[in-house]
Amino acid sequence: MPRVLIAAIGAIMLMLFLGPRVIQWLRDHEVGQFVRPQGEIPQGHAEKQGTPTMGGLLILFAMTVPFLILSTRSTAAMLVLFTTLACGMIGFVDDWMKIVKKRSLGLSGRWKMAALVVIAVALAVVAVRVVGVPTTIDFHVVNYSLEIGPIAFGIVVFLVLAGATNAVNLTDGLDGLAAGTMAIALLAYVGMTFVVPGQRDLAILAACLMGACVGF
């Protein structure tokens, strides 16, 4: 419990320390959000032109550093960290393309889905073959387990990953909306890791990401 609390506080403090400095650097170098021309969007959105973007990189950095310091870097937790960072890289490329091309549309949905397929396949393979995650779906209410096999398991992993990442994408905005909802959801994940034995590293990871979102 102390390490989980320290991890959350460490991520918050790191975000509070780096956030203003990185945002100022982004402003100085004009790395900001590009809003579509007037007529396509509400008038009130015009003032958001130039709002610094790529805040997700700050969150990922503030999450990763305390996690690597405080955790035992178990295979399962490192796999979750890799998946998080890989999905974050998709967001980085999306934001970078918006800045370079100076338009509100970044990476196309087709390429995002293709990247998620690659991440999902890697996640499923390592989870099953290395971590030892069973390819079953458990129905605890009726005490029944359904074996679905590795291929169907990979499809389920992709659907969960695509659903989660796109849910964050739809919730995201220029006002940190995704960070607020993520912090609430991650608090529940921290609680769940305490219920399941032997998941301290995952608890630390969830706490770090929650702290980074709160600091953001």
C-alpha cells in the first residue's frame, strides 16, 4: 500500500513540476492544436487555436518514471506498460501529423486500426505464451469457464483494446476531459488490483497513471 500511494504522489508531483515548463516550451515553439476554418465549427472554438497539444506525452512520462523506480518490473506489468506506451505512440503520431500538416485531421482511422491490430497481436501472444494468461472467458456468476482458443482470444484482446483507446479518444478534448474520466476509472483499477492477489506492480502502474492524470 505505501508504494502504491508513493507512486501516485510521485506521478502527481512530476506532472506538476514538468507540466508548466513543457507547456511554455510548446507555446514558445508554436506547437499547438489546429482548429478547422470558421464555418465548420462553432464560433467559440476559434479561441482554442494554438492550444498546446501532446499532453499525453507528459502523462506517459510522469507515469513511467515512478513505475520503473518503485515496481519490481514484473512481466505482466511491463506488458501493460508497453501496451500503454504503444497506444500513446499512436496518439503522438496523430498529433504530430496535425501539427506538421496544420489541419485538424491527423492519422487516418485505417492506419490507427492497423496499428492497434499489431499491438493487440503482440499483447495476446506475450500474454498467453509468456505471462500464462488462459484463453478462457470466466462467468463467475454461474461458475463456468468457456475455452475460446488463441485466435478468438486475440480477437477479444483487439476489441477490448480498440474499444478502450477509442473511448478515450472520443472523451478527449482541449480541456483535459479524458484525463479527468481516466483518473476516476483508474482509481477503480487500483482497487481491483488489491482484490486480486499478486498484482502489486499492476497496482503501482494504475496508481502512477492515475496520479499523472490528476496532475495533468
